[in-house]
Amino acid sequence: MPTPRTSSIRPGVPHRSRCPHFALWLLIAVTPLALSTRPAHAQADSASSLSPAQRRALLLAPTRAFWKAKAPDTVALDVETSRGTFTIELIRAWAPNGVDRFYNLARAGFFDDSRFYRVLPFYIAQFGHPASPAIGATWRDRKLRPDSVRTSNERGTLTYAQFTPRDRATTLFINLRDNVNLDTLGFAPIGRVIEGIEVADSLYGGYGEIPASPAPMGNPRRFYGESNRFLDKEYPKLDRILSITVRSSSSARRP
């Protein structure tokens, strides 16, 4: 069985290579966000009130203070998908670097309208390639510091895809079975599905590895350069994330 990784794209290399840079239009609207000067804890719930254009501007500016917010010790998020809703619980003690990244990406809407592009039934369901090619290009090389493996990759846990622990960026997978063999390879779970695991089990897996495969099976240039436009045309049955919502009782902490 293949190992979860940052991407299947690009043959013959031990880590995810990058496609040639595309002519990406980075529409960074000049709006009165003032996010770069506000304390991170004060921004904890600010993203939910932003317009789509403001969210896009935030996602295209990964050095803003917003992204330095630390997640609560535990936080629940509702993941609404084309198959129904499931709830995940992030546990910061398991993997603080990974949890903070996922928490902030989710608050900003990074995963909204993205596809479960690599689903291997009874193994994993992988996501984290955003709907916008420009946003994907912005975040693809923003690697996280490694987290130690503090809990096992049991069924229902949420873990970053990687080749090595230093490769983690935005792609994650849900373990659809116990994959404890991943523990010794440095895959550090950041949370777990606490409600609705049957929704994750039901995600469409008929395409298997193909959407994220190297040529000739897949098309790396279009995968990165067109994102949803490519996936929806070539793999129309892929399920999607409609939105991820942080439960209102949760709030970020000061860095």
C-alpha cells in the first residue's frame, strides 16, 4: 500500500517537486483589514466576518499576524462535505505546529470548496489542495517545523501528508483504518474525527491515485495550474469540502 505523502505528482523523486511556476494572478485587494497590526488573539474570530475578497487577500498574504495565532488546547471543527458533515477535534498537545497551521487555514477558508482528490477506500482520504491555483502556489512551499509523533495513526485520526516530517504544508489525510505503520515514519496526527466517521468512509474513491499521479496517468501541470477546473472536468465524481467551521466556543490564544 502506498504511503500518504504531499503529492503523488512527479515521478522519480523522493519528495514532491514543484511544477514550473505558472503565470498566477495574485489579486491582493487593498482593503481595510488591519490584520497585520492587531494582536493575534484579537483576530481569533475575525476571518468569519470577512468578505470573499478579504479572505482571498488574507490567504495570499501568509506573513500577516493572523497566521501566528495559536489554536486552543482542544478545538472542534465541523467539516461540511458533499456527503454530509463530520466533526474533527484538534488536540494541540499532539502536534502544536500542525494544529496551529490547520486551525488558521480553516478559519480563513483555505479548504472551502476543495476536493478530496486522493481517496483510497479502507486506507486514507486526502485533501488540502485549495480551489484557487494562486492560493495553492502561495502556500505550497511554506513548510512546517516537524512535530514529534505523540499518538498513533489509528482509524479516524487526521495527519499531514508528507515524504519527510519537514515536508508538511497544507495537505492532510484522514486515516480510514488503523495505519500504525505510519507512526515510525514520522506521521504525527493532529486530531481525530469525533462525529460522523461514516461520512469520511463514504467519500468517493473510484479514481484512487489517478488525480494526483504523474503523467501519463495524471497531469501535474493542470492539477496545480487549474485546481478545481481541472479536477471537476476530469474527475467529476470527487467529493468536496463545502466549508470548515470552528465551533463558536473555541477561540485562538496569543502567540
